[in-house]
Amino acid sequence: MSVHSLLEGFPMDHDNHLLHGVVIHKIPVAAILSVFLIQSKLSKPKVFIFLALFAAMTPLRNWLKNNIPEIGQYADEINGVVVGIFLHVSTTILFESSKNHSFNASKLGVIILGILLAYFI
């Protein structure tokens, strides 16, 4: 999760509005991660440390960019990996969340309708 968190900070150079999406995305992820850590019977200080490290990953990306300029040479490749992760996760949630991973025509119809509405708005 921390590697994912670190990587998702890379595209933020191009669009500051992406920061809002990442922050909103982090809230449920942090909640699920904290529940998982608590249920694994870790002590509360360890849970806090792991959550603090998780929270520091995306800002760490800015520090890395500012202090290791060579990372900028690979920005396009890293952004490609991040976008691939976003697409993989979103399509998995959209298309494989039904029982037996069966095709759901109504879900596809709603997705197409949403794309059309977004285009015209």
C-alpha cells in the first residue's frame, strides 16, 4: 500500500486538482488499513507508526523529486505505471465485482451514460 501511495503522488505535478482526489482516496484506504492492522493484533503504537508511514508516502514523493533530480527523467514512465494502476483497479471494481465475475449489461449501460453525460456537460 505504501508503494502505491508513493507512486500515486507522481502525477500531481501536472494538476493540483488531483490532490483533492488523492486526499479523498486516502481516507477510506487509511480506514481499511487501520482496521486491518488493529485486527492483526498489533499494538496501538505500531498501528500508529504504520499509518504515519503510509500517510507520509505521497509527500515523500515531493521530497524525492526535489532532492533527487534524476527521478524526473523517468516521470513519463512512472506516470504510465500510476495510470495503469488506476485503470486496473477501477475496471476490476466496475466489471469484476458481480457474482462469478459475470457480465452486467446494466452496469455497462450506466457507464456509457455517464461518459455521454460527462462529454456534454
